[in-house]
Amino acid sequence: MSDRQKTRARPTRRHAFAPSYGAILEEGVRRRSVLKGFLAAIGAAALSPALGTAHAEAAGSSLTFPELKRVRDTADHWPEGYERQILARWGDALFADSPEFDIATLDGKAAERQFGYNNDFTQFLPLPWGEKSSDHGLMVVSHEYATPFLMFPGLTDENYREKLTDNQIRAIMAALGVSIFEVKKTDGKWAIVKDGKYNRRVHMSTEIGISGPAAGDDRLKTKADPTGTVVFGTISNCNGGITPWGTMLSGEEGAMDVFSGDYKKLPNQELVERQGWDEDENDIYSVSRIEPRFKFEEEPNEWMRFDWVVEIDPFDPSAKPVKRTSLGRMTHEGAQCCVAPDGRVVVFMGDDDDFEYIYRFVTRDPWNPNDRAANKDLLDHGTLDVAKFESDGTMRWIPLIAGEGPLSAEAGFKSQADVVLATRAAADLVGATPMDAPEGFIPHLGTGKLYVAMTENEDRLPKVEGGDEKEMVNIANPRGPNPHGHLLELAAPGGPEKPDYAADSFKWDVFILCGDPAKAEDQAMFHPATTSAGWFTDPDNLAVDPVGRLWVTTDGPPPEGIADSVYVMDTEGPGRALPKLFYIAPVGSEACSPTFTPDGSSVFLSVQHPGELRMADNEDATSMEDAGTNWPDFKSGMPARPSLVVLSRINNDVVGS
């Protein structure tokens, strides 16, 4: 999610900082394992006046690329020894018959044949499926949201809703969703294969099935779909994941913003509020002007048909996408998959909002690695769990099952459909731990651990007597307020050889507390040898490269000299939690979702929402012109257009080495 979106959706309340991290954790967690072994690993030599600015290699990091210096400008930056290509930009052709990008004539039909806007989730899938090709594959890219006043000339942040034309609204609807297209590397250069047989666009008008416990429920039935099993479109496609059988799981995040009208006329208005309805952030694309189903009064059930996980088969363009309601309804950041020792598939999810929760879904049945089609409906049956963190370093998974514990019929949970339609309310009742905007979730298959990013929460309160328990600091979210975010490390039982991701209890620890280590008030916690360029704030997407290093992208750090960037670090050994700055996005952009070729020679990154921080830096700006920047020249590439970039080692070694 963009920082601009989060800032506008969440009013900021600043409070005095909580007691020190150690004091907060005096209940029982004194592990701080991010520090374990640091002093022994870096030795007495590191305990010198140079501590904190030492080179990562000297401290034992496996990373040898020359770390970047912090800059903040309209260009992007990458280390020596790498080449950077812009592989795709908003409006670029994905098919042989795609029209030339022309902002003056852009409409829905044209946009359905072009690369979409504000790309977030990014995944390289080798071709053919099941092989390890590093020069031929599919790119699967989600398009989260649009910024109309940055897309079309003559619009401002204040007037675009009224001034958007019908053609422009249709273009926005088509520019969201998912792009799937073939790419190939020839003579060292990557290019889109425009006649690729898998090339496909999924958007706000695509026919999509509804499956799982909520399918056919009366609350999902509409005039256009009296069965409650078919919906047109997917919205707010943020991050996601890939199943073991090669389908994409796309998390819908923040679909409420697209709807309009008086929600208080609905029978379930409390659920509308709990889902994140914001009076000031509604109908953000004016879609209800041309699609009445997005008005509460016209179609009171349509809003419940979004904010799900959508399964899309990139290897079968004819396959209808499906919203898997078993995985619950929330503002899904992503959906990362693991396999338990017994073959069951486990999907980990974060609900990306302040004080929301971490979830997982465990399939009832094991997956079939020998028959891809046999896994078609695997995600329709299983158990949805929510996380509760304990002070003894354990994390329990609490099942969300209708009729069990507090989820009684008297509480409104007569069926599992009730649970998945009101997932947040169910998690409230069972006492889950409220988190600081959980976003990126990634398994490290080499160690059996998982990493999850808490991006930030400036509304988190210090621990005070009589305060609201949900809003005060807790064992897993120890700073109030938390403007910088943090990373948690989860460990499934069974160790690296046989991690049981379906187990009822995990171990957990704080991996990094983000912020500036030079500022005591930030209470940051990194490896002591972290340089002045290596620390970061607001972690968002996470990835693990082919040799096991953790990659972290940021979303919306404070503007004082820091642009959104990509950092790389070891998770084990002497370089554990020692980040190095690898890539810097153009000011106003956010780098998202690193994904790698199997040999690690190339990394793909999405670069979304250029221009936003250029306006945010000028609080009075309502348009690009007000911000002192001419309306973008779309022929120039970045930073004018959201882009997909690829960085490759010149000598073809593993990226990040």
C-alpha cells in the first residue's frame, strides 16, 4: 500500500514514546536474539569508535556489493556491477495487437491490452512450469490502485472525481488488477514476448468465481448474480503469493474505497465500519458514476464481494479466477504459501491496517504434486487461524471456527460463512494480538523460519493504567507510537529439516526494530555494524533470494533525506540483521516485491506511484503543477510512469553478492 494512501486513511496522533524496549519486555521476553552472537561474531575489533559505520563485510556479512549512499532525487540508483533495465511501464503493450499508449485517447479497451498502473506484487515463474529456466518465464504482476490526478493532465487531488471522463474511468478500471506476460532474456537483455500464449489481463470487469463457505450466501447475492457465486472484477490487488501448484494468490486490500453512498442504510453497517469504511475516502475513482453496483443504495451486497484472496492460474488463460472465501475477508496484504510435513498447504496472511491481525489458513487435505488439476479446489477446505503472541516467546494459532469458543451462534457466528464474512470481528472475540499494520510475510525455506513486517503504527499508545488494551503496546509491538515499524521472526517447530508450518504453536522473536540507531528516541535495534546508509524504516514487502538472504522494501519512510529503497541482509551467522542499501527508488516511488530468477542472476522489482512524495513534500499541493513539477512526460520512462525494472549482475553471479 502506498504511504499516501495510509496517511490519508489513518489520522495521525503522536504520543510520548513508551518506556525502553527492555522495560516493556520485562514480562518475560528478554531474548532479543537479534543481538545474540553479534559481539562474538564481530569480535573486539568491532568495539571501536567505528562501530555503527563499519563495512558489512568486515562484520561477517555474506554481501560484498558496494553499498549505496543515501540520496533522494528523481532518478533510481543501484550498485556498481549491475545493469538496470526498465522492462515494462504503465501502458506498455503486452500483446501483439495492443494499441500504442496514448494518454489522450486511453480508454478501457486499450488499457485491457496494456501493462497496468501502480504495480505491487511481482513474481517470476520459469517456463516451462517446473523447470529452472533463468532466461525465460512468466511475470505475474498485480496493480494495486490508481492516482487519477497523476495519470491524466488537468486534474487535481481536489477536483478529479468530478472531472474524470467516462473513458478515463474505464481506463482506470482496466489498469487495475493483474498483468501476466511472458518474458525472455536474449543477448543479456530482457524483453516482453508480446505473442506469448499465456499473456493475460485480469481487471475490474473480469468474471471471477466465488467459492468456499461464503459462496451462495444470501449476503453475496446481487441483481446481476442471484446465485452469489460470480463477481465481476477484482479490486485493490496488493501483494500475494504463489501456490505449490503454480497459481497466484492475489490479496485484495482496501476495496471499500471504491464504493459510495450512505452505508447507514445497510442492515450490517457495523460490519461496514469494521471493514474500514472511511467517509472521506470513498468512490476514489468515481466508478459508481458508470457502474451503479458500486453504490450502497443500488446494490447493498456488492461491497461484500471484495477484500478476498483471488486465485488466478497464470498457466491457463482460459481458467476463471476464483475468490477463495475460506481464507477470510480483510485488507489482505498478501498470501504466502508453505507446505507442512504431511503435505497440507499453509497460507500466511497479514491484515494491513493498524491494530489488525496475522492469519494463516491450513488446508484440510494435502496437495498433489503429481496432478496439478487435483489441487484446483484445495483452498476451499481447511482451517482459518489467527495469531496470539505470548510473553514466553511462543505464538499460538487460534482457530476461527463457527460454534467453537466465543464464536457462538449468539455472538453472530451461526456458520463458517459468518466467520469469513466478518473475519476481523471473529479475531477480536478470540483475543488475537493486534499488530502494527502487518504487511510482508515470507518463509525462509532454508531455515524453517518466517519473517513478517510491521510497517508502522503512529496510533499505538504507551502502556498506561486503564487504557485500551488493543491500542496499547504489547509484547510483539513494543513501541508506542511506532512510526518506524519492525520485523518479527517466527520459527515453526521441527527445525530447518522438517518445519511444521501447520503446528498449533510457533516460537517468535523481534528480528529488527526499525529507525535511526543514532537517535536514542527511535529505540532502533539492528546489527551494531549497520552503516548510516543501512538502517531503514517502514518495512513492507519481503523476499528471500536463492542463497537465503532477506530482502526488505520500504513504504513511506520520513522524508528527511530518505527515499523508499531496497535493503539486503543475512538472517543467520555473523551478518544476521546487518542490512545493506542495494537500490533506491526515484523520489515519490516505492520499490515492491523483489523476485529472482532461479540462478539468482537477475532480480525484478516493481516501482509504483511516482510523483506522490513530490506532492507530499509540498503540503499545499493538489496537482503536479502545484508541487513545482510539470505533468509527467510519459515517453521518458521513470519516474513518470509506474514501472517494472530488472537488475542483473554484469558477471552473471548471484544478485546481492
